[in-house]
Amino acid sequence: MSRAAIAVLAISGQALLNPDELGRHRDEVRAARRAARSVATLVREGYRVVVVHGNGPQVGRELLRNEETATKAPPRPIDACVAATCGTVGYLLATEARNELRRLRITKGVSVLLLWTLVGLDDPAFRKPDRALGPVFNAWRARAQRPGEVQFTEVDGGWQRVVPGPRPLEVLNLDAIEALLDRGQLVICGGGGVPVAVDARGQFVGVEAVVDEDLTAALLAEHLGAELLTFVTDSDQVFANLGRTDQRALDRVTASDVRALAASGQLAASGLERKVEAALEFVEDGGLRAIITSADRFAAALADRAGTRITRVVDDGPVRRQIDLFPLAGEGASPMEDDA
């Protein structure tokens, strides 16, 4: 049974499907390979690792396939699209993580798990959907989409479907994650999870919504008693007053300082509000530290040399020595775990 400290790594969907690329299969494989290096870095540091990956852009593409093939195959609901993309992204990440661990000569099992995430039907998000997904339609095509059932918002170039983004209340298969971690497995979990709710009959039912992967990652980190929560996105770190003359990078900051910056609107232009909120929830609930950075800067951020590091109290300790990223030829590497 492994008793090493736990780290939860949240990888954004944008980091796995670069909008600057065409989104071909080989592009997704390349992105998964980049992300796998961050996963392997945590394993080399000796953590038991849980990966929570985003899949918003991937769900959007699945909805586009629904639209384009609607006359040939019945469209799937949002929760089924979430499950399908979780499987695809999880497969790609697991494959590249195995390859990277093998390259580093680390023996570690890798498991992919589909999350069932409980949400409340009384969540305000169901009354005011605000998560835009899927293709952009012109006005007449938007009006033709399941009248009365699908809501749209106006965006540049047309209209886009919006769906609820309820808060995660509980991960229903948390015990499976704990069991896999205890067996020394690297666990990869899909998105914010497939959203399910309890209906009036007391039955679990899928709901047409998406759950934010960052909030689910924070919830998992809290319930697992994780020491570290990390976020890999397309930004190297968080900036206050981004794009203004008084822009400044946030390096080592306390949760109270970040909370004050967010309340004053100084983080509004960063595009990282959900990640910051998830990081604050984790730290304020007792987590040791949260890190927000990019895949390229992840190893340096883990060594306290890059990224944004959020803690409960002032962290003015010395910067760590550089992580040994390149072991000598013939030198093995293995996670620092106690197995009995």
C-alpha cells in the first residue's frame, strides 16, 4: 500500500487541443505528449498522482459532429458527449504517460477512470446557462436547433449553444481512485466528470451540462487529502492587471492576497479566473500549495522557479535547487514511495 503524498494535476482542455492547430489526431497526440512530461515530472518527484484533464474544446467538436451527421445518426446528449471525449482524451494521455515513464525508466501502472460527478438540479447554472460549446450557427440554423430545449448566445460570427456549468458536489466513484492510488497506480480522470443528478424518484440521471475540471480537481484534492494541486494551462503564470501599464506577474502569493486581487477585478483579464478560484478553494480548505503554469514551465514551477504559487501563508523560503531532469545514462529513476 502506497503512502506517498498525493498531487492532483489539472490539465486544461485547451492545452490538449491547441486552437492554433487544426485539431487533427496527430495534433492531439503531440499535445498529450507535452502534457505527459508534466505528469512524469510529478511522478519522479515521488508523488502519488491523479490527473484531471479538461475536455471542453473536445466536447465542442463532438457537438459539431452531432450537427453534421444529424440526418444519418441520432445526436447524442451533452452528458454522453462528455463521456465519449473523456474516453478519447484519457486514452491519449495514458498512452503518452506510459511512453514517458518508460523513457525515464520508471515502473508505474497507469489507469484511466471515468468520473461520475454529482451536481444539484437546483444549481443556479440550470436557470442561467453560460458555458458556450459547439459550432457557431447563423441565425436561421440556431432557430432550427431543438426549439425550446437548446439555448444560444450571440458571439462573433453568429450564435453558439450555451449549457449549464453546475458546481461539482461529490465524485461518486472516489473510492475507486483511492484504491488505485493505494495500489501504486497513476490515475487519469476525465474532465470535470460526467454530470449526474438525483431525480424525483431517487434515481441517478445524466444531465445536459458540463462540469469545470478545475473545480472537480480541487474537490478531488480536498477529499483525497492532497498536498499539492497543480494546473497546466496555456499561460506561464497569472498576471494582475494583464495588458495594462501596471501589469505584474504573481509569483509567490498568499490566498488572502489573491482573493483581494480577484475582488478588486485585477484578475478579470487573465482568463484564469476559474483556475484561481479552484486553487483558492483548495488552499483555504487546508491544502499546502497550488501552482498555476504552462506545460513548458511545469518542471521549473515545481522547483519554485516559475509559475504562480499560492499558499496560505507567506512563502519566503529559499528557491529549491533545479529538479534533476536529466539523469545520467544508465541511471534508473523511480518514484519515492513506501510500498508494503
